[in-house]
Amino acid sequence: MTDLASLNSHALSAIDAAATLDALEAVRIDLLGKQGSISALLKTLGQMSPEERQTTGAAINSLREAVTAAIGTKKAALETAALDARLATERQDMSLPAPEIATGSVHPVENNPKATKT
């Protein structure tokens, strides 16, 4: 169980240290991916006795849920910060007239100069 507690503290500190969405995704893959730390713990459940499996499985699942929730919270915060930064740099003057959008096109007969000479 101390291994789970240390993994939990390591996971939460790694999630808090992620400064970008790419870094957060790398942390998610490292923890929850196919070769991740939590996935490796889940793979060891098959070798345990049924009594150990029940208690350890519940602890691992609660750890996985806590890590998933922390990643979701951090991802939402990073996306909000990225959107705020983008909106701060992209200013548009709403008092200016909108650019004219051309609709339609020239008819093919009018576009061909030889057809209009006859």
C-alpha cells in the first residue's frame, strides 16, 4: 500500500508540474497508458490471491480515478489559460465594417470573350 501512496504523490506532483497540454498528455500516457505505472499495477492483480486482489484492486481503481480526475482538472485549466492567451492577442475592432463577401461567380458565357463577339 505504501507503493500506491508514493505513486499517488508522484502522479499528483507530475500532473501539477505539467505546464503545457503536451506535457500533461505525456504524464497521462506515463501513468495510464498501456505501458504505464498504474496499468502495470493492474496487470499484477491476476497473480494475487482473491482476498488481496479485492483490496488491492479497489485501491488501484481509486488511485486511477483520482489521477484521471486530476488530469481532467489540469487539462481544463491549461485549455482555459491557452484560450485566454489567444484571446488577449487576437483583438478585432467590432466598430469597423465587415469585409464584403463575394457571392456567386461570372457566367461561363460571359467569361469567354469569343462567345460574346458573335
